[in-house]
Amino acid sequence: MELSTAIADVKKYDSSVDEALVEAIFKSLRPVHGNKDAMLVGCSDPSELTTVKRNFLMKKLGMDDSPELDAAVKETCETMKDVRMKGRITFYYLLTKKFGKESAYA
């Protein structure tokens, strides 16, 4: 995936996209860019949603485990429901913005 493609995908959900944040998320996921499955979030897979919560929200963004995290992941799935293959960059961007955790990428 190219950065410009990631930015275009995020623009579907945030017309005033923070391109620097998209780029930072893009760079942080560089090790998995070649793995198509790793670049997608499967909202129908409970273990995938747990991974997003634990590895992204709790570890990367430094949040404490709470029902709010589960709700935010489900809400993001709902926001992106019209897209079968949900891009991880966009998914992470939306969660980062929701919680105001852009500083995790500073």
C-alpha cells in the first residue's frame, strides 16, 4: 500500500484528515506492509478485535483496559461497516483520533 492510498482511505471518514498522523501510522506498520492479512482488520473475528484492543489501544496508545475500549473498537467497525476489507491504517487512525492520542505518534 502506498501512503497516498492510505490518506485517500482515511478521507472517506475524515474530510480534514491529519496527513502527518496517517503517515506516522503508515510508518509504524511498515514491517507488515507486505502481509495483506496483517494490513486488514477483521471485525467479524473476536480474536482480531482483542488484538486491536491489547496491542494497539493498550500498548501503543497507553490506555487502560476498560469496556470503553471494546465499545470504541465496535464503534469503529460500525463506522467502517460498508467496507468489507477494513484497512488497519484507517482503523487505527480513527481510534487514535477518537481518544485524542495523536501524541503517541509524536
